[in-house]
Amino acid sequence: MSEHSIQDAVRVALSKYGYFVVRTAAGNVEMARGGYFNPGMPNGWPDLTGINLIDNTIFFIEMKTPIGRPRPDQMQFHKFLKKHGICHGIARSPEDAIKIVQGQLCGYGFEKYDREEK
């Protein structure tokens, strides 16, 4: 299953629970007619940005395949979010994403990579 197809399944699953979630592109995006477009998000910004409409908190989800690893810029953004206690994590399935949001988890899925950096 591709990262994009997992992301689509996650968006559907989160919306069924009433969460507002959007795909957020970061870095330069190649345009079909040539050239690049920069949507304004900094490199490392997670794939999905959402709002828990029940408690009005924000959350971020980084999508990865079962063997995918976060890039250095994604690790840097994770550290920023973790420092501020903001709900975020790596989702490899819809179940991971629901666990992150419902549990208000901070850094779910990044733990292994945090240990590798030490």
C-alpha cells in the first residue's frame, strides 16, 4: 500500500470521527506545466493537519508506509511539536492516526527515531 493510499484511508477514518483534517503540502511542488510552486509550509511540516472539534485542539499526522522513515527535517519539526506538547505522530494506518488523535499523543511513532539520534 502506498503512502498516498494510506493517507486517503486516514483522512476518511478521521472524518468519520468528526475531526477536521486537510492534506498539507510542504516544500516545492512540481507543477504539471513545469516549474515549481511553494505552498508556504516549511520543510518537515507533516502531511496532515487537523482540528479536534470536540476540544478545539490541533493535531499533526506524518504519513509513512510500514518501512518508511522520517527525514531529518521531519524529525526537527517533531522535536518542535514535542517541546510544546502538541498532538502529533507517525501514522502507518488509519488505526494509528485515530490512536494519536483520540489519545492526544505527542510524538507517537517517533520514539524509535528519537532513540537512534542519541
